[in-house]
Amino acid sequence: MSISSDRDAVQRTALVILAIVTTFVTLKLAEDILAPMVLALVTGVILSPLGRMFERLGWPNGLVATGVVVLCMLLVGVVAFLVEPLIWRLVETLPRIRWELRGFVEQFRDLIQGLSEVNQEVEEALGTNSGAGTGGGEDVSESMPKLTDALFFAPVIIAQALVFLGTLFFFLLTRRDIYDWISDRVTGSPQDAGRVRGRFRTAEALVSRYFLTVTIINVALGAALACALIIVGLPAPLVWGVVAAGLNFVLYLGPMAVTAGLLVAGIVAFDGPTVLAPPLIFLCLNMAEGQFITPALVGRHISVNPLLVFVSLVVWLWLWGPIGGIVAIPVLVITMAMLDIFETDDAATEEAQDQPSI
């Protein structure tokens, strides 16, 4: 009896490991399709309060889904319109940035070569010259992306955008039916099904609240950075504020990219120690936001182990790149809410109970 039970446990463990490996392989291989689909599902969960608002106004489901998708497209269009000057300015500034970085690299190379020559003279003075000379450094240059590269990837981007919009529309259209179907299939009694529906609504409330709070924090961070860069005198401070606010949604990786960009901008715009002012300003603001503001506002409703957040972010970034970085935290919050790990407050519970079930 014991041997049989141990064998069953080993088989179950092997099946679980095999299922996990198969899932990750599928997610990686089907990235072009699954990434926009998951992003659309997460976006639908985030926009669910907006859909419920339209439903309270008496709109039919089809009109609600259409309205939310249209508003989402308008928001993306507005963001693209605001970021468009940054793109053209970046294209115009790329040659200058390239030459500035090239000069910086050459100065660093000259410094290394100078140290190498000093070392060689010391070896000659000590009689231990190895005779190995330092060859001339090769020209450091990188090929810039071309227009043909962008045209090559354009069909893929358009296809992913269509997958995203289609999934978002049909999810918003049939969201409650999907929740009811899953609740009925994974449970054996109406009471358990109602409990699962409540977890779905709780997950929606938590993710929506989390995203709204983080959006407000990121907008404040971008505004503070823009004001600080105006005082320092860095060109295009408002653009950098928008970039910082947008990239801060991607934890760890986004702030690193903003810091690197501000360092390059400082090298191009300033001389001397002032070069480090823009990245240091952003690092101080980001540190204050990450250590004090976000935990104080988000931690009231969602408390997740930082190691779990980091592991989830690394895994999703490895799977899907920037899209994975965006969906990592919402997917983690939804999963934990469905497992009933969070201790939600009364307001969230009342909000979940107020939602009608079909």
C-alpha cells in the first residue's frame, strides 16, 4: 500500500513538472500570439470598472465593449501624438549622441592605453618586459537601425495589434459569461461557483485599483522629474518626464533604461560633473517612489513578497520581453487573488458583492 502511494506521488510530481515545462515552452514559442492576447486580457481586467460604469448607464454589452476599445485606442493615439516629437528629436539627435559617445569611448580607450604604456615602462625598468605591444584600437561604431528594418517588422506589429484589439473586444463582450463558465466547470456546487465568481470580481477590483494607483504615482514621478530637469537645464524636460512615467510601469528594467538615457542626455548636453545630474535626480526620485510612496499607497491593499515580484518579473521578461514586464505584476495579483491569498478589506469585498451575476 505504501509503495503504491509513493509511486502515485512520484507520478503526480512528474506530471506537474512536465505540465510546467510544457506550459513555459508553449508560452515562449507562441509569443507572437499569446503575448498580445494576455496583454489584452490584463487590459480588459484593468478597464473593467469603466465597463461597469457604462453598464450602470444601461448600455448593452456590445456597445460597452466597443466604447471601451475605442477609448483605449484614443488613449494610445494621444500618447503616440505626445511621444511623436520625442521620436523625431531622437532621430535628429542620434548622430550627435553617437559622436559624443564615440569621443567618450576614445577618451576612455586613451586612458587605458596610457595606463598600459606606464605598465610597459615599469616592466622595462624592472627588466621584465614581455614584448607584447598594445595594438591600435579598432574603430568603435555600431550600425544604426534602418528604415527597412522597421518596415520588415511592421506586418508583425500590425498583426499583434489586431490580435490585441480583437481579444480585448471579445473579452469585454463576454467577460461575465467567461467567469460563469469557469466557475461552473471548476466547482461542484452552486455555492462554490459563487465563491469563485467572487474571487474573479475581487481580482478585478485589486488589479484595477493597483493600476490606477501606480498610474497616479508614475504621473507624479514624471512631473517631478520634468520640473527638476527644467531647473538643471536639460533639453526636452517634459519629454523625459513622459518617458519616465511610461517606462516606470516596467519594474526594474524601465528605470534602468531611463537612467541610461538620462546619462547619455547629460553627456550630450553638459560638461564636467553636471553630466551626472540628470540620472542622479531620477535615481533619487525613483528611490523615494519605490521605497516610500508606492509601498505606502499600494501596500494597503496588495502585499506581495518582493522576491515573488522579482521572480515573476524576471520570468515574464524572459518569456515576452517588455510585454512580459507589463503583465507580470497584474498576472501575479490575479493569480494570488484567485488562490484567495490576499486579505481584502471591507471596501473591496463590498465592491465585489455589488457586481451583478448573470
